[in-house]
Amino acid sequence: MTEIESKSQLTDNKSFIIGSIIATFIAITPYIFYYYESVPDVKIWNTFLFNYDSKYYLSAQVGIWTIIGKFVPLYLLIIWFFTCRHWWYHALLTPIIMYFFQFATVINEDLKYVDTNQFLYLVIMMAIVIPSIYLVRARIFNKINTVNKSLQDLEDELTIKPKTLWGKIRQYF
């Protein structure tokens, strides 16, 4: 009996530590978002790590503000995706990919408008994600009509739960 209790206590401590780390990552997002205020309002920003030349915006502060404006939602959506337990969490891939394309555009091309042609890439992704979500939903409602389980029991049954963070990441790639 004590071996079972010690295993559950170890699992509780591990989930507490992981939950605390995730909560800390979420809690620091306002500091990440307002980092641009510490960037000088110059065309070329020189630091000891890198040099940033804002060609399109003509201001390093505006360029970093744009980059952070795309990074923070992407960052929070990725955390939500990897911590979500619901059956519909694959729907989060659509805004993740949208923000990823926008973020990559801001980083790579400081010369043209940020939000161009991402819709074409998103249509391809949505053509995969939306039908798969509908099929999972249809499976759930089919089981509800044939089995005497609650909706939460069916969601728990369909939820894939890898044991480690690396297992969850590897599940998608």
C-alpha cells in the first residue's frame, strides 16, 4: 500500500513542478510583450549579441514591437496546444500555423507588408484539420448514441495522453 501511495505522491510532485514551470512561462508573457519598450528608437540597434537593422520600419523599436506582437500569441497558443486535454485541440494548429507564417515573415522579410499570402497556406492546413476534427466529433456522437457514457468519459477515452513532454512533442512530428 505504501508503494502505491509513494508512486502517486511522486506523480503529484512531478505534475506540480511541471505545472509551476508552465504557469511561470505564462506569467512572464507581459514582460516579453513589453520588451520592445527597452529597445531604442533607432534604425540600427547594436547589442553585444546581435545587430538589428530595421529596413522596412526604419525604427528598431517598431520592428521589435512587430516581432513580439506575432511571437507572444504564437508562444501562448503553443503552450495551450501542448497542455490541452480536449479532443478538439488539433483545431489550435490553424492559428498556430497562421502566427508562425506571420512571425517568419516579420523575421525574414523586413521589406514588405507582413500579412501577405498566408491565407493560401492556411487553406491547405484547414483542409486537413477541419475534416479531421469533424470526424472525431462524429465518432464521439456515434459513441454517445450507442453507449451509455457521459461526454467527459468519451473525451477522456479519445484523448491521447503521452507520459512525457518529449512523447507529446514526438506525437506530432
